[in-house]
Amino acid sequence: MVITDAGLSIPANIQRIDLAVRRVCRVFLEVVQAMLGEMQISSAIVASELAEHSPLFHADLLAVLDDVLLIDVPHSEFLTRAHSARAAVRAGEFTPFANIILVSEVIF
């Protein structure tokens, strides 16, 4: 599951939910929190550029993720991985590099 900012391209073959109704509507961290409550998340992947370009947002994201393993990859690799996701939620965030891939696994 990919949770995206306003600018990430989502391929046509990926199921999508679009929550980006207007620029001031910021729900990215709320969506991440909701997904953590509904899915068994084994790890999360972000672009390594997030920490550099948006350090406050990165810190807020770390707090929400709590004990979930966070994997940093270059943005180009993030895009490759994101394009193989099963679904995407476009949260409409305008913070640079505010995208995350939540990796889920079977718990039984």
C-alpha cells in the first residue's frame, strides 16, 4: 500500500483512493495511523530525501510509525517500488517527498 503526496504519479493499473480534495486538507499522517490500526505492517519504505528536505515531517512520521521498521531508499528506487504496489491512497500532502510504502504480511 502506497500513501502518496499530491505529486506522486500513480500508474493506471494500481487501485487508488483519492483523498486530495484541496490543498489545505492534510490527512497523510492520519491515513498512515489508520492503516497501522487495520493492517499488519512489517516495514515501511520512504525516500531517503524525506529526512533531508522535510525533517519536521519526517520526525512526525517516525512518531506515528512507532516501532515499525523504516527503510530509507533513494527516491528513484522508491518510485520503482511504488509502481508495483497493489493500491495507493493519494493523501494530497504538499510536503516534499511525503510518500510511504507500507509493507504488509500475513500474520498466521
